Amino acid sequence: MNLPLHIARKYLFSKKTKNIINIISWISMLSIGVGSLALIVVLSVFNGLQSLVESMYESFEPDIKITASKGKTIDLSLFPLEEIEQMEGVIHYSKVIEEVVGVKNGEKQCIATIKGVEESFLDMSNLDSVLVDGSAVLKSNGINYAIVGYGIAVRLSMYLQSGENLSIYIPKRGNVSSLNLASAFTFKQITPSSIFYINPDIDDKYIVVPLEFIQSSLDYENKITSLELSIASKDQLAVIQERLQQKLGDEYKVENRYEMNALLYKTNQAEKWITFMILAFILLIAAFNILSSLTILIMDKKEDIKVLRSMGASKKLIQKIFFTEGILINLIGAGGGLLLGTIICLIQQHFGILKLSGGIVEYYPVELQGLDFILILFTVILIGGLSSYLPVKVLTKKLL
């Protein structure tokens, strides 16, 4: 007759086992638990850092940017601006002109990229959320204002309370006299209204000004260097981007935020998964404890196994009992580790226990994601399954 699984398991594990087996089993669960805890905490920190970086770039860069495939400028007389404006999913757009200029404040001077934008740029971006001084104003009462990157403000020793204007030297287009450098530049002045702080790549490079301020200086009456778009739903980003590319053709390049900063996002993802692989490998090493505990357990129970065989237990049933035991050790360890790791992450998320000194945020950002839990559980079950299957298959084959 076939012995039921629950009766066979109850008989096998009702017998007293050696303390060393219990100790090794607890060590196995603890090892898997610590590994799972480390995985969920580290992955959550990477998620938090990635979200922080994305939010920083969202403060300045658009969801989608359109530029000319050849040349520097887009001729608006040949560009289907009205069709793009009415496209479903597009909520804001801003015409943009970027140009490298010289900037001077008193005796201090530097090179910067001036970015001329429309008022809608302030609605598209979250620039007002990253200001360290002043308010986000581009134009008021007919006066042009500049929003200056923190790195440039430092290099120019500029502070708003001085009330001084910035001197902007804009290169003239076309042929200019090489004998008279002064004739090669258009000189303008502008009042800074605020200073923004995002990251060195942006802070050390950009000064944001009204579009008209730079457009007239460069004789770009009906031309821009790019068109920046904000969309309603980030989930539709790829769809809208593809639609725009089809409409505009190969003459224009349509890029989303992730493509504009491809190296940054790819590096973040690579670091996250390399770290995951390292921790998963440590988890694999920890799984050798399960292999050891099952091996000793099977050897300790060999007399009981013979009794079960005589009671009608099949070889497959006995293998299933020990295999289930190994899986349970993994799942209990992983469940405990994930639970504790989740509690740690939630405490950090809401109370900021671990501070980040000298950073742009006060404490390490963390973000729990459901996909990470699924991935960790899958990894634990895979490793646990292999570490349970091997000793059960080999040893029971010899004993049975």
C-alpha cells in the first residue's frame, strides 16, 4: 500500500533528532534570512537613488526633446508645431534656443550655456522646487530675468542681494573681423532672479533666460535649436515618442529623458544588477548550509527510512519529504529576512535613521518595489531547490 505523505512526515520528524542537526538547520535559515534581508535593503536603496536622480533631472529636462538630425537649428516655418501641440498626450511644450556664451560678474567671468525658454518651461519643469535662493521668474513688468545654476553662481561670486546684473557676451553669427574681437560678440545684461541646485552636470553649465532675450541676439527670428515637450502620462512615453518620430520623419531626432541621459541610467541599472548578482552568489554559498543539514538529517534518519519503507512508503515519497524540508528552510529564512528588511526600509523611508552627510538629501533614499520581492523569492526558491534536490537525490538513492 502507499503511505500518505503527512503520516510518513509525521512519523519521520516525530523522532528525536540530534542537536547538531537542529543547530545547522537554524544556521541555514539564518543565513538565507540575512542574505534575503541584504538583497531587499540594497535593491531598495538603489531604487531610491534612481528615483532621486530621475526626480532631479525631471526638474530641468523635458520628457521628450526634438532636435534637427542635421544642422543646429529647426526652421519653424517648415515644422508642424500646431500638429504636435494638438497631439493627444502632449500637455506642454516650450521652444528652446541654447548657445554657449561668456558670462561676467564684476571681475569674475566664465563660460556657460544660456538656455532661452518660454514661460511654459516653468510649468513643464519643477525648477521652483530646486531653488536655493530667489524665485523662478523669467519675465516681469517687461524686464528679463535669469535663473542661474549654482556652480556658475559660485564661479562668478554672484549673490542675488547685491542687485548687480550679469554681463552676457553672445557670439555673433556669420563672418566677423578677426582683428576686432569686440565686434565678434553681442553684449547684453540681465538681472538674476534665482539660483538653482540640481547636480554639477547642470548647475555648472546652464543659465535659463527668456527665449526672446537670446533669440534677438542670435538673429533666430523663426528658428530654434530644440522643442521640449511634457506629456500627461509617463506610461505613454514610448508610444508618444514613436508617434512623433513617425510624423516628423528622419529629418528630426526625437529623444526621451532616458535616451538623453542613457549613460547615467544604464550605469545605475548595471550597478544595481551587479550588486544583486554578488549578493545572490553569497546567498548561493549560504545555501551550502542547507545541503549540509539535509545530508546529516538523512544520515541520522536512515533507520527510520527503512521502517517507513517497510510500512509501504515509496522512494519518491521519502525524497519528497526531505526535499520539502529543504524548501521550507529556504522559505522560512527568506520570509523572515524579507519581513525584517521591509521593516528596516520603511523605518528609513519614514524616519530617515541613516543620514547622508554632504548630500543633496538629508538621508539615504529607499524605495520598495514589488518586482524586487518576486525576484528575490524566485532566486531563493531556485537556489534552495537545487541545494535540497542534490543531497536528497544522491543520498536517498544510496540508502534506498
